Amino acid sequence: MATYKIAIDTLGSDKGPETIVQGALMALAENPELSVALFGDEQVIRAYLATVEHDADRIEIVHAPDAITNYDNPMEAIFKKPESS
């Protein structure tokens, strides 16, 4: 059973969420006491996970499809993008 859980925003990469998920899977492989909560577009995350071997028991997916960009006003984004990570 995992002892540590890390929340990871999968929308934070210029190379796409797959890169972030790939890194999370590498961390899980190296740390048996770790679990992750992946925040982002659930369909995209699940589609990628379907293509790779992984321990589903140590991965939680939190659907958060809205991305806050560098162009968004942070205070406005809180209210206008409630499904963001």
C-alpha cells in the first residue's frame, strides 16, 4: 500500500500531458510507497494509460479539463475556470 501521494498537474507541459504522465509512471516504478493523483483531462490521461503498463491501484485521476494559462488573470481564472487544476 502506498504511503505517500503526490498531486500532479498534467496540463503543465508544453509537450503535452503524456510527458507528465510518463514521468509519474517512472516515479511510481522507482518508489513502491508512492501513489499519484493526476489532474487534467481524464479522457486524455486514460487514453495514454491504456497504451502503457501501469499499476492502476496507485493512480487516481481527477478530471480537471480547464487549463489556466499565462495569459489568464489568476483571480478571474478561479471563477471562470472552476474545473482547472
